[in-house]
Amino acid sequence: MSFIRDMLPVFLFLIIADTITTIIALPAGYETNPVLSWGMANYGFSFLIGLKLVSIPGFYLCYLALKNHRTAWDFSRFGVAGLGVVASVSNMCVYFCGVSIPQYFGVV
């Protein structure tokens, strides 16, 4: 398997979908991640996009370490993609309902 093909769910959900939904939902709420909140307050959305791009080499290092351990690699990449789905859904909840998933459950 190639890195790009293996990482397609992560690219789609964590990098693209989460970035777009964050940009859409942020005017309706606020960023609960303190690092992103600080970075976007000081540098705007370019900080968010830069942070997503900087994570790609980290994903590649994980790919190199785990590509021969298929179960661990699949668990890792689909777990990260799943976090992207949850983050995107949470962002859309902020946009449409005014509350994120962690806020709804009282975590934040």
C-alpha cells in the first residue's frame, strides 16, 4: 500500500473536513483547543492550516514505523480518521446548534 492511498481517510476527514468545518463554525462559537485558540487568535486561519500541514510528516513517520504491522497501522490511521469525523461533526453542531459535542456532554 502506498502512503497517500493509506492516508486518504485521514486527509479527507482530519485535514480537509475538520479544517473546512472549523473555518465555517468558528464565527458561530469559539475554539475549545487552547493551542488552536491561541494560534488562531494571533495568526488567524493560517495557523490552523499550517498545523494541519505540519502533521503530515508525523503521519509519514508513523506509516514507516507501522506499515509492516498492518493491524497496528490500520488501527492508527482509522482511529485518527475517526477523530477527524468526530471533530467535523462537532464543528457542525456548533454551527447549527450553537454547542459542540464536548460542551453538550459537559466535558468543556
